[in-house]
Amino acid sequence: MMEQHMPRGIAGRVRPHNYSLARLAFGSLLFLVVIYAGFLLSRIMQLPTGMYKAAISTFLVSSIEKVHVISQTEMHVALLSAVGLCTTVLAQSNVVDTYISTESPIAQAGLLANIGPNGSRASGAKDPDYLYTRGEDDSLRASIDDFVWAERTLQQTSNPSGSVSTGGLDGPALRATALIAYANWLLSHSNASYVISTLWPLIKLDLDYTKNYWNQTGFDLWEEVSSASFFTTAVQHRALREGAALEAKVAPSANGDYATQANHALCFLQSYWNPSQKYITSNTGGGRSGKDSNSVLASIHTFDAAAGCDPTTFQPCSDKALSNLKVYVDSFRAIYPINNGIPASQAIATGRYPEDVYYGGNPWYITTAAVAEQLYDAHIVWKAQGSLKITDISLPFFQQFSPSVTTGTYASSSTSFQSIVTGVKIFADGFLAMNAKYTPSNGALAEQYHRSTGAPLSARDLTWSYASALTVFAARKGVVPESWGAQGVRVPSVCQSNAGPTVQATFTVRATTTPGENIFLTGSVDSLKGWSPENALALSSANYPIWSVTVTVPASANIEYKYIRKNNGAVSWESDPNNMLTTPESGSLTINDNWR
């Protein structure tokens, strides 16, 4: 007689005949579960009903084959897992839908309350004592005109961040982008006179500043580290690129050199990519890893669907941006207690950067929403172009959703494409669900929420938090922003910097020294060697005890610096605080100091 072999794990417990019936019953039930799961997912993802047929067919074939070799216990586990997945995905989708429905009007009201002369919370802020304002609703013409008037005033007002010619490096670019969007809207509605007479002079000042100083060392997005910043360079490139296009419309005879400098900024942008670790080094200084939401925020701020998945501008669906996103998100999995127990393939709460200690270092509503927004933006492009491409760089990202996927291009008709884009959309919803979980019942959005308890922290009713909620909600709906000109841009074969206007600064310091000891100078700008004691500038002792050196430095710039002593390799710094100066727009200056 032919010997019958029982499947492993059930010998002595189930007869072959009964086991066959169990297999048949399980297979039938699994078929119904998969069909129902596909229907639910198609509704959740807002896909045509037939779009998931191919994926279901492939899954069923694989499942039926496996039914012949699995145990009864494994049947139960697989069935429960399938049902559990459907329930979890449906529940998460309902949470996100409800959150968007309830939070959208609250976020819009919260944003408007923080801007304009009639804003109920626009008079100031405490704990911390700063006020962040941002207006984005194009239907509010009067409010936008008020914004223009306010920015024209602020642009000419000296403040701790500087003046019209000495301000921060990302602020002018961001303001130019906001005003250019308004200018383009007005031009499309036959209102060129207001653009030419009112908007263009403001925009030109910011573009000129950006053109002259884009490659100067500034501060990171969080105003904590003096270094080059990926976000800053990315928004500068965008502002210069779309500024050149606007200039051609309103001042065709002018030549602001914006396009040329945009190309150079784009070239410099490539230097932030870390090819060995496959992520964007968001800040070049400060002693951090460089893993920072700075890069994610830059990707969504410079999103241009017309550019597709262009890696040159780090578009949201580009291989570099997706690889960077995974590295950034994963860096928070073991940091915050509220993320404990969440599987590595699921969404978590994220913060600014892993080393953050501000308010103890916590998740931010802004940064967590930004992850979801990048994923939604990527989803928009994949659907529009009807395919997605997986490279060696982006493969680890995609394997989160399809472990067996390999490099290549997948058409929208393929089961792999459908499986991946569905998984990405569910993954994105998870980040919104995380924010929803820690949003108070009244919908108020602070800056952060506690790493252990999820309680709101820091600035209350933060405009940026409300704005980030509105933009991520729009991205989930598939809203595509206007193109800003990223399509088809090319990196120059040779990168060049732009020194911008400069002045001659002579630094002198009275300092007595011992034999073998010399005085050096370093500071916050590139010409002062960026705080590097190794590369500090040597001063001449020709007029001892007066030491001096003449340096070409940026004009109209706020500069910090210190003198240091070197003696046989030993370095001694001046005492705090840093010396500070503001250079003139032209000419030269002499600084007379005494060693401290």
C-alpha cells in the first residue's frame, strides 16, 4: 500500500480525510476574506473597484498553493491575521477621515487667528516667547494684501535677525516664493499693474539678497546650528528659479542673473547627499548626524508634480528622497517611549532630529505630518505617470511594503505597483493617525507632544502646526500645487559659488604673547574659515603688540568672530561672548579689539 504522509504538526491529531475538508473550508473562507479585504482597500484608497483584481488573483494563487502544506494551527493564524489586517486598516482609515473632517475647520480658524490685525491670538506669544505667522488661503484677498503690506514693512525694519540686507538666508527666499505665488495668481486674473508696482519691488529685494548670499554660511532651519542647511539651499534654488520666470513676465528687459545663480545653488544642493549612508545630511555643522526633518520639509516645500520623481531636486518620489525618508523615520523608532512596540513597518511619531533636547526632545505635529505629506505627494505622481521606479537607492524603502520586490520599473497595471502604492497610502495614513491620537479633543495644535505621554508641549496654537495640517490634508485629497519650474532642470557640469558684494575688513587686536605663541582669527563666515581653529587666519605681529589681518568679507552681513592663540599645537580661545560686527554695503572697515 502507498504510505500516506501527514502534514507536519498535525500527525496523530487530524485524519487525512478531515484535513482535506479543513483545507477546502479554509481555502473557501480565505477566498472570501481576500475578496472582502480587496473591496475594503479599494474603498479606503479611493481606487477603481477593478484595480485590485490582479493583485487578488496573484494572492489567491499563492494562498491556495500554501493551503496544501500548512497546518490547522497555521490556518487559524493566517485567517486571523487577514481579518485583523482588514480591521486595522479600516479602523485607521476611519480615524484619519474623522480627524480631517473635524480638524480642518479648527486648523483654518487657528491659522487665521494668528495672522492679521484682527487675529484674536496675533498680539504675541509666551512660553516660548516667539510668534510664527503664515497665511496661505488665496481666497482671502484682503488678508493677503494685509500680509503684503506687513511684509513690506518688516522687510525694511531692522530686528535681531538683521535688516533688508543682513537677514537670515531662508527667510527672503520663503517670502519671495509666497509673494511670487500671489503675483502669478494676479497675473492670471489680469492684474499686472499691482504686481509690477507693488509686488515686484518687494520680491526683487528678496531675490537680490538670495542671489548674492545663497552660498554664505547661515543657520539651520531651527536656528540652532551655524552651518550650511539643505532646507535653506533647496528653498533658495526654488525662489531663484521661479523668480527668473516672473522677471521675464514683469521686467523682460532686466537681467537679475537669477537663473544663473539658481543653477549654481542646484549644483551645491547635490553636496548634501550622503551616498554611503543613503540619506541627506541636512546640516553640515553642529556635530549631529544630519538626519533631520529639515530634508523632509524641503522635499514637500519644493514639490513640483511636473518634475516627476526627479532626484536632482529631491522630489518626494525620487529614490534619494524616499531613501532619506526611511532613514529619518527609523531614527526615531527607539527614541520616544510612545513609539515602543510599534512594528518597524508601521508609522510612528517623529521629531526634528534624533539629538534634539529642546523641551526634552519630542515629536512635533509639523514633522510627523510632513512625513505623511511626502508620501501623499509621491502617491500623486506615481498615479499620474502610471508607473514607479525602484533603484538600488530606494529599494529598502519599497521593501517595507513588498519584501520580495526588486529593482526595476513597475507599470500601474502590475500587481506589484498596486500592492506598493496601497501600502504607501496606508503607511502615510498611519502618521496622520499618530497626530490624531495626540491632538486634544478641542483640536488645538501646539508645537510638540510629549515623548512619553503625548501631552501637548511648547508653543500653543502654533500657526505652522495648523498650516501643516491643512497642507497634508490637501495632499491626501490629491491636490496638486502649481508648478514652479523644476521640470527638466540640469545640474551644471561645474559648480560655482557666488561671492556677492564684498568689503575689505581689517581686524586688529591688542594682545601680548609669549615666545612661540601667535594670534589667529576665525568666525561665522566662510572667509573667516567657519569657526575652524585648524584653518584659522594668522595675524601679523609687525606692529606688536597690535596683531592685524585684512580679509575680504561679505558686504551687509552680520558676522561673529573670535581670536585664538596657538602655541606648539595648543589652542586657547578668547572668552565669551563672540565678537560681532555688521559690515557696510560697500567700502572698507577697520575693527579694533583687545584680547579678552
